[in-house]
Amino acid sequence: QVQLVESGGGLVQPGGSLRLSCAASGNIFSINAMGWYRQAPGKQRELVAVITTGGSRNYADSVKGRFTISRDNAKNTVYLQMNSLKPEDTAVYYCNALAVVAGTRFEYEYWGQGTQVTVSS
């Protein structure tokens, strides 16, 4: 009973910036971590960045120094600021959350529908 909705994707030139947002809603007891994955055509889905409720962050080596993940716990929203974008960043970006639904005691993984990011001149 957790829904994740992404926004902010689009077309941008190399070197440009985009900011993705993902808002979680539903009968949520807690969200223990939120993150972003991406999948390019013909490639495996890969972790881009993750952030815990406590603010611990982890990034893929390919995006370190260019992308920044942040979280507003009060709004159950996670953001991904993407700077200095490269054509190889082109992919569908998926929001991910590890959450506990109210009335349960187990943590499950939830996914958003994905948002397309295209970096091209």
C-alpha cells in the first residue's frame, strides 16, 4: 500500500542539469531508505544513489561528484539533483523505497513507474 511517483525527467543537452523528485504515499508506517536506480536499453538496472532516514548516502562511482541525493522525511520525498549530465546518463530512472506498511512488521521494496532522462545534443 505504498505508491511512488517520479517527476522531473526530460531531454537535456550534455553538461546540463535535471532534478528528479519522487513522492511516496499510502498507508506508510516508516520508510527506511529511498533511492534511485536507472536502466538503459540493453543494460541491467543499476543503483544510482540511496539515502537512509538518518541521512547516510551512497552513490554509484559513475555519478559521484555530479549527482546529489536528498530527502525530505516529513514529505516522504526523495530528490536527485543531476549536474554535468553525459549522454551515458540516458536511461529510465526508477524511484525505490524500503518501507513498512502500517499494521505490518516487515519491510518491503517498492518501485515507481520510472521517468525518462535523455541527454543528447
